[in-house]
Amino acid sequence: MYRYDEFDSRLVAERIEQFSDQVARRLDGRLTEDQFKPLRLMNGVYLQLHAYMLRVAIPYGELNAARLRALADIARRYDKGYGHFTTRTNIQFNWPALVDVPHILKDLARVEMHAIQTSGNCIRNVTTDALAGIAADEVEDPRPWCELIRQWSTFHPEFTFLPRKFKIAVIGAPKDRAAMRTHDIGLEIVRDDTGALGFRLFVGGGQGRLPHIASELKSFIPAEELFAWLTATLRVYNRHGRRDNIHKARIKILVASLGLDAFRAEVEEAFAALPKAPLAVPEAEVERIKAYFAPRPYAAAPPRFAAFDRALMTDPAFARWTRNNLRPHKQPGYAAVVISLKPVGGVPGDATAEQMDRVADLAERFSFDQVRVTYEQNLLLPHVAMDDLPELHAALGRAGLAEANAGLAADIISCPGLDYCSLANARSIPVAQALSERLSDPVFQDAVGEVRINISGCINACGHHHVGHIGILGVDKQGEEFYQITLGGSPDETASIGQIVGKGLPGEAVAPAIERVLKAYLARRDAGERFIDTLRRLGADPFKEAIYEAA
Amino acid sequence: MRLLEAGERFGADLPEIGLDELAGSNAIVALRAGGETEAAPILAARERIGRLVVAFSGFKDGRGFSLAAILREGGFQGELIATGDLIPDHAPMLARCGFDAAELPVGASVEDWRRALGSFSAAYQPAADHAATVWARRGAPLKAQVEALNAELRDAPASEIVQAALTRFPGRVAVLSSFGAEAAVGLHLVAEQDASVPVLFLDTDRHFIPTLDYRDQLTERLGLTDVRSLRPVEAETHDPKGDLWRSNPDACCDLRKVKPLASVRPDFDVLITGRKRIHGGTRLRLPPFELVEGQIRVNPLANWSTDEIEAYFDANTLPRHPLTQGGYRSIGCWPCTQPSSEDEDARAGRWKGLDKTECGIHMPSRWVAEEIARRAS
């Protein structure tokens, strides 16, 4: 894991000073609320329905025990004892007082964390694949590049007052486990024919009112030109992106209105004019950062996994959990473990302070002091030895964290919705809870297998409903909550936007309708087909019928 | 970047000269442009534009930053002045994007602007101000950092030296303590600022029992929350009879002190020690900061006298190591430590009778090897 040096620490400390000064100027009126708003947003402070919300960055999703314990401590001391992990691998605290925020930021700084640029019209926290450095299909570990981009984008003098927010994701494998194509800029690490390292550069992805899947802007940019291409792309956006209409201000709209080719021509012209030498990626810095992500001191795999095999034979709950919650690790003898934050009837992505503390303990004991946050709003222990799995499973069970539903129907992605959010039109959490209860039968879930269900409480689509295999969007019709269902979205390398199937359903009708959709899939699937495969083969009609069957 | 008070009205007074009118004239002119203005025509006429005032139309409109950056990269050398709907928090960005001056809005506080301008002492990314990036500064050798620290803090009080180490290298600092005769002073200085800093104790298995008691007593008294006892690895193999100290004290120090300390090297870039010049020997010229094999060693007590140490013990009512009663003025492992008299160096009782003054944990490995070779010859 990356560790701060004196520069990183000093800059974070200086940012806290700066923010404290801004708060003081706001309180005595030297800053108007209008002027203060973008400044507090750039430090992660939102004003929500009932209180301020603080969004803390978890850069590219990486935590260790000390950081997780610090988050638990903040949840306990400044919040109501829990935090909410988001699809962009941040954590949100829903109840801090504004006066406490500088204290919280100081607590975070002590464990090398911050809330810098987690909101506002600037470059946000960089996200990546939760299996970075682990996945066998990886070209190169994307985390050092994420850290490099984190540093490059921090307090960027030119790109801090952009037309709108700007999100970047980096993946290191052809398989996209980070919804890279839903980002303003997406980067996929690739090698060219000569073996040189570089990136496929995608641009213009985004959710919200007008969802777009990112398009490929360049099929290969050499690694050393990364900052020059990012600068050129952001500069075209900063100069020409719309500022008159907040709904049309994202880069996706600029790309769509110019057309991809014209946009590319603009970026190439901007790139040509840039001085390349100062913007060249500093090699020594890349090497310095890479050293922090060296492989862990893994133990050699034993000839057979005695403890693992024994538990597999004797404990059906353990066996089911290993089937659903383990992810392969390229190191023989190890697995990555998804800790589902989706208990039956729970709030997706929420973890209590006690749970965070327990996971911190377990990370220390079983996973080289590493924990990650995933796109699916779960946690992940990246490096667990196979024979430690039975003990880990038992310990997770004691903490209420052994839900064996990772990647299944009840592994629902959801925004906080109208229970917290001032933008929302409808509640998300109760719908997610009802759905997870409805689908709680493990036999049914296992039969259905891999399916992605996403819920957003408004068209801003924080729950990524556009790219859910099944998307649920809360809308407000004359003061009543209704839910539109979309089908066929996908967040991966075959990314697609789901299509609305028809008129919205009242909240209580959502869970039964989704269950019917999944039953329709079971009745029609060919051997080996996942839900999304069957849906793509047959089209939406049979599922649409299932949704409205009862109506 | 200069801060121009609102009354100076740089922008508004400018004649409205369009770029078209520059054609056919040789005059050097001043122009006013909105942040959205295209850069190319300005760059084409750059030789004859002595001053460009860029007006920001709203404090959330960042186009003027890119305009300035593009102009500077394109070779525009005239004066760039920012005006319009600006807030102090824009100041660092304006300066970095190549503005020479900012005209403050009516009613703005110069003081607020000045403070905002100095918000950050470093920047990661390159920009039009050509300031050395953090990346370039990181490349500067550690040696230069240590020299800079010594230049800045050579005569600073110990508490400031400790503070500099803790704040500039947070999370990377540990304290190395022998829990010996004077150890309480350094530990107290650190605990005053942060009792959670890891304290490394080399538990050689050869310590006096009172040292171990004293360790526990000080831990409790100072509220230290992270005292780590580092034990020798595979001592049974390398010292099966437990008498290596008798035949080869260097090898014993290596097994019980140097190697265990080296094993935690990756966790800490900075070690705070309690060494002092009054210890004599190799320590006579000890600076507050030194570089030992890529690790910064901080010696906050380097220039303390015996009297100062005594006074500090008294002022803070710190407990004494029980063996100091018996004339032990520097305390290591029992087989190699004896009392020393007042007319000797404090460390004279260490490896008494041997031509050995250091266990090796504070010296580069090459020095240790050379010392061993020298004594052998």
C-alpha cells in the first residue's frame, strides 16, 4: 500500500489549514454561501436532507487496518456508528456536524487519508479494479498509475473549476471490473506490438440523465505521455464544455455534441501544442510508487489444503460461501475474499464501526494488513491463504459478515436515496431491503447465479441503475414514489445502457416483479447462460411480460 | 504574483482594442479578454501585446486558468493580469497558471488573498510557473534533505527537532530506546507530542532484569501505546550455548541488535535516537539529523549536557533506571556492561577492556565490517 512521504503529509495538512480558514471566512461573512459551496464540496462536505455529509476518499479502494479503524472511530465519535461505502470506493458519513469536519480531517490525515476532491467540479478520486495486483488476466497492476494520477490531479491549478465533476478509472486487465466505461475518462493498461506499456484512452462515459458508455479516444497512448493526453483532454473540456446548463455540462455531452471524431481532432490539436518534456511521466516517481505495491511475502502453497478441504466437506455454509465469495488469486494457495455488505434486509454498502474494527483485525490476521472497497459496495480481503479460509469464515460469521451472496441477486448496488439525499426523488434503501428479503432464499439465489441489480433514487444514477442487468430508478409522480425498471445494462467490458421496459411500479410491487424476471430467466436459459446472456439472446420482451404479468 | 487592490482598476480602463485592429500597427498594446477567448489569435499577435487582462466571468468559471496556461506554453511573454469575479482561494491557481498579478474585487481583503496565495508549500504537477514539482523534489537525494534539516534545526530545542521529525515524516517514524540510564528524556519528549509513536526496544535476551522492569515502568508512566520488543531471530542456531558474547561480541551484537533492528527497517524511514555528543567516541560530532544507509536518524539530544539531562529528569519527575544508583551511566546487556567512574566517558563501562565502543546499530554496515577487520588485524 502506498505510504505518504513528507510532501504528501504536508500537502494534506496544508489543505486542512486552508479549509479551516475557508470555514472561518464563511462564518464571519467574508465568503458568501455561494462562494463557500464549491470550496466545501471540494473537501467532501455536502449539505444533505437532514445534516451535512462527509465523503472521505479511499484512493483506488485501498485500506489497511489502521485506516479502517480510523474510519470506525470517526463513525463512532462523529456519526451514528456506521458509514456507507460507495460505488466509487469512497465512504460517506451522514451525520457529522460542520464544526467537527476539520477535526475529522485531522484524524484522517493521521492515517494518511483525506476528503480532497471527493466532490465538486474537479477531478475526483481515481478508482480501479478491486482485484488489482491479484487477477491473473492483468497486464500490469493499475494501482501505481492510480496513485500517480491522484497526485497529478490533486490541487491541479488548471482543472479545479471545471464545468462539472470529472471521474477517472484505471484498469489493468481486459476484463473490466471497475465500470471503467462509465467514467469521464477511462484508462485500460495495454501493451503495443513492441511490448511497450501504454493505455487505451476512453472518454465520455457517464450516468445521470443522459447516460453514455465511454468511447475509445485513442487505442494506444505510450505510458510516458499519460499526463500530456490527460491535460489535452481536460483542457478541451475545460475550454469548451457547457457551463450554462448543469445537466449538459459533463464531458459526455461535449463529446456527443461535437462527435467523437471532431472531439478527437480537438484533443490531438491540444496535445500537439503541449510542451512534452515537463509533462512526461517521471520515471523515477513511477518506480518509487511501484515499490509500495510489490507482491506480499506469500507462503508457498502446501501440496494439499487440509483445513480448507475438511471444511468444504463438513460445512455446507462454508462451501456455499467459497463458491460465491472467493475470487481467484494469481498466487497459488491464496484467494481474495469478498466480504458482502449486503445482509438480508440490510442497507447496501453500510458497515457499522464494530464491523469495520472486526474487518481490520481480520485483515491483519489473514490478509497482510490489506482491505479493499469494491465497486459493488463490498469489502475485500485480497490475500488470504486457502487453509485460513475456514477460520476467517467463522470469524466473519461472528461479526455478521459472512453473507454468501457476492455477485448474486441480493448483492444489490444502491444509492442512499431519499432517506438521506437532497437530490433524490424516491427512497432506494427500503426497495433494496424488500428486494433482498424477497430474494433471500439461498437455493434460489444460487440457481439464478450471477446477476447485477442496481437501484438509484433519482436520475443522477448514483446507484448505477443504467448499467445494472436489472436497473431500478426511483421517480416522483405527483408526490408519489414510483420505480422504473430497466433491463440489459452492463458495467463491464461489454458495457451497455439498460432500456426502460415500461411504466413505473409502486415501491411494494418492485421486489415481486424482479423475482418474476429472475424466474422467467430460469425457465428460459440455455445451459451455461448467465442472466445477461439470456436477456441479450432473447431481448427484453419475455422479461417485460414477467414484470407486468400481475398488473 | 502581485496583488492589485481594487482601486487600481487595471482591467476596466483599458481601451477596447480588438485584435483585428492590431494588424498594421506596431504599437505595444494592452488588451482585455474574457476567459472564454480563443488563445490562437492572441498568440499570433503576442509580440505586440504587452499586457493582457483576463476577466473571469464567475468564480466557478475556470476557463481563464486554461487560457493563461495555453498562452504561457505558447510563448506569450506579456503581463497577464486576472480580474473579475475572483475569490482568495483562486490565488494559488492563478499564480501557477502563469498570471503575474490579480486585481482584487472591491471589498476583498489583501490579507486573505496573501494568506491564500501561500496555502501550499509544494505542488505535485508541472504548471506554467515552472516551480519544481514534488516529483522532482523527491528525486533530490535524502542527503540534501538531511543537510537542509540540519541547517534549519542545528540549534533548535530538542522538542522542535522531535516535532519536525514527527510532522514531516508522519507514520514513518519510530523511536529507538535502550530503556537505559538516560532513555526517559527522549521518550518523554516524544510522548509529550504523540505517545502512539512506535518505540523499538532491542530485547537481546541479555538485558539486566531491572532494565525490563524499567521499560514497563516508563511505558506506563509516559502512556506509551506502542512499545515493540524486537527479539533475535533463531538465536538457538547462531548462539546455541548462549555465550557468543564471550567469544565474539561483535557477532553477538549483530545477532541480538543489528539484525532485529534491520528487520523493521522497511517500516520506518526515520529513527529517533537518544545519542549525545557527551557520550564521546564516535559521537563527538553528532548532528541532529544524519543519514545511515538510507534511513534518517534523528538525535534531538545531540548537544545536551549532563546537567541539562539531570535538570530534565528533575523538572519532569521522571523515574530513574534502578542501576544508575550503582554507578551504571550507560546500560546495555549485562555481560558487556560495567559501571563507569565520573572521570570516564559515560559509555566507558560498555565492552570494558575491549577495543569496541559501538554495537553497530547506529553505524553503516561498512563501518561495522571495517571496525571488525581493524580489530582482527
